Amino acid sequence: MRSIRRNVLLTAVSVATCATALGVPSAQAAGAGTERAAPLTWHACAEDSARDCATLPVPLDYANPTGPTTDLAVTRLRSDHPEKRRGTLLMISGGPGGSGREMVARSGKRLREETKGAYDLVGLDPRGVGGSEPADCGVGEDDRRLVNFRPWPKPDGDIGETVARARRVADACARSGALVRSISTANEVRDLDRFRQALGERKLSGWGVSYGAYVGAVYAQRYPQHTDRWVLDSSGDPDPARVERGWLANMSVGADDRFPDFAKWASDPARGKQRIADKPEDVKPKFMALAAGLDRKPRTFADTHNTLDGNALRQIMQIDLYADEQFPELAGLMRAAGQPGDAPLDVKDPLPEPISQSEAAVMTATLCNDVTWPTSVSSYERAVAADRAAHPLLAGMPAGILPCAFWKGGTHEKPTRLTSDGPRNILMVQNLRDPATPYTGAMKMRQAFGDRARMVKVDAGGHGSYLRNGNACGDGAVTRYFLTGQRPERDVLCSRSS
């Protein structure tokens, strides 16, 4: 459960005003292939001798490929059936800020078993992340608490506090140096191709999840000749006019799509003491009333002494919609917080610690370096008011202001436009009720790729589909593709029971 929270998709804001990104510098665009990567020197990982680890130096600035470098941590889980090995499969984690090495450590053995040893499995910690050279903006601890790091407005919709916080974080990152200025999707994609070169592979297969699916999609567009069997899991809207800013905005729709699953679960008589209401339609009003009550009179957690106000409850709810196994946590918290009195809550605080400095820096830098953002505070005020009215579950947070409105430095490149030009080797897999990357956004990516892609739609809720929700039909379609290269002839829908 901690890993789910660490990889929460912190994404960008949707507002009425669209900013125009700057063009791609020609030297930057060409630089990725100018200097080829040296082969990697592998050694047994200290934390797991079954995996290999290595360090990959990459240019800090691809426009200056022989200039300063930054070190990236990479890992490999070798095929356990080398006689069946057909290639290397790249695992691309979400975030921004997710660790590819952690993804291999967490899911690699399961994936190796599913694919019968057909691949060496590899992952990379992006710039600033995990075992790579760490990024650090020096953001204060209070500003790194997720309920503050996300732009939650006050109960009356006021965004003054989030505006001040966004300015503080932007100012802190502006003082942080060249590494933070270099963090972007475009550079992560270049780094992945540098990794491919260092591995000595002409082509890679790939599995990208959440933000990692967007990274994988951009890689497939920029380096189609180097993609083999390519799977994109839980995708966002890739429209250059909405990318980054639109992802967070889409969470309002995602919460609306997903909450009925929790409502059905929480009203089932089988829940016993965790049951919230007698009927599914009564769960949402109870949640809304509880959040409003906590807005007026917050509680505290006995274990951490952290505050549980309405926004903290809403943030915990949004994360707990990521997986069915987190429903009991949300139900237990609702029942505890709904009890009369003001005694500290004797339930575990689901968000006990702030996110790390590196997570804060990488999430923020990726969003703010990728594209330019609107700078008008009043535009965000209008967007928050509209979102609160249309999607009350998340109270306007997805339309709030981020540090990108006040960002200084960094090189904005024109976001990659996905097209139908390229090999027909992309398989998308998508839950119908995803709270973070909703189905409607994923369909935009499907449409952009045209016949290059097929989509496996899974009648399930939660964030992340392949090997995550237990749907045999969806898992089987992806595994077959990795093993045989055969995609479905057309998009398919996997039912709940399949």
C-alpha cells in the first residue's frame, strides 16, 4: 500500500487558458544519438543478489552531449530460462518520480514467471529518483505533506494559501541547480534510449504504467524503430494542449467514475462493522457530510498527531480508490471519524509522513519543465469554482494552482504529438473506472495512435491493470502479446467475471 501512495500520480492543472510550449531546440533534439553510451558494468545488487545493478551516466544537457553528466541507477533481472530468451523488456514506472528499479524489484519476478523467461527485465531510476543522483529543491516539510503538496482549496473555495505555497516551492526549486532544470519527459525518453544503447539492444519491449505509459508513448513516437512489443497500461490524455495540466484535471472525472465501486462495497451487508450505509446511493452523501464536518471541526490521529480535516479525508479517499484492497482502510477511517467527540482517532494515519525531497522535486520539475503554464491566478480561481460545482467529491483540487504558474528556469520543449505513423506494435490495457487516469483520457491516446494500437478494456476499477486487478482476460491478453507478438484483431472488452 505504501508503494501505491509513493507512486500517486501528481499531475497538472486544467484551466480555461492554454499556454503555448516553446519549440524543441534542434541541438537538443539531435543530441540523444550523438554520443553513444558505453556498455554497462553490472554487479549484484546489494539489496537483492538475484538482480544486477549498474550506473548509467547520461548528459545533463543533450544539447551538450560531451558536457557534464548525471548518474542514473539501473537494474536487471535476468531470464531464468536463457534458452527461451527473446529480448529485453523495459519496465517504466509511473509518477512522475516513480522508480523503475523498484518496479522491477516489486513486479519483476511475477512478470518473468508470466512471460516464461522470455525476457531480461530492466528498469531505470529517472533523473533525481531513488538510487540516481538525487534531486532536492529544499522544500519545507509542511509543504511536502501530500494534502498540502496537492492544491486543495479552503472549504469555501479560497485558493490564497495554495497560491502562496506554489510560489514558495517554485522559488525553492529555482535555487536548486542544473539537475532540477534538466528533469523532463523529453529527457527521460532520451535517457531510456541511452539505456537501450548501453544494453546493446537494437530494440526493446516495454511495459509502462500510469505516467510511465505516457513516457512509453512518447518513446514509441520518437524512437519507433527501437520498439518491439510495447504495452501501455493506464494511460492519460496525450493531447499537447492538455498534457500535464489536463492529467490532474481528469482526476475529478476519475473519482466520479470510481467512487460507486467503493459505495457498492461499503453498503454490502458482508462488510459487517465496516459497513457505511444500507444502500450504495447513501454512501456518497455520508462521505460528503463527514468531510464537511471535518472542515468545520478537524480531528487528530493518535499515532502521529497529524490533523484529519475535510481535505485530508478527501486526499485519503482519492488514494484509497486506487485499489479495492484499500477500501477497508477508507471505511474504517470514515467510521472512526464519524464517532461523536473530539478524542484522537485510534486508527492508523494513512499519510503519516511527507513525501521525500526527491519526490517533491521530480514531480514538480517534470510538470513545470515539460510545458509552460498559465500565470493568471484569477484563471485558477475560476477553474476551481467550476470544478467544485461539477465534481464535488474532490472539492476543486484537480483545478488548483501548482508551482508551475510561477516557475523560473528550465527549457520547455514542444510536447510530442502522438500519431498513427509507425509500427503497429502497441497494446493498451485500461480499467474502465480508473481514479487517476480515467478511461476517457486513455481513449484520447488510443485515438491518437490509430491502427498502431489496440486496446484491452477491463471492466474493473482501480489504477493499474496488468497483473494488478486479477482479471484473467486482461492479464492473458497482455501476456500473450509479450509471448507471441499477437495483438487482438480489434479492441476488446474484458468483463468483470473473466
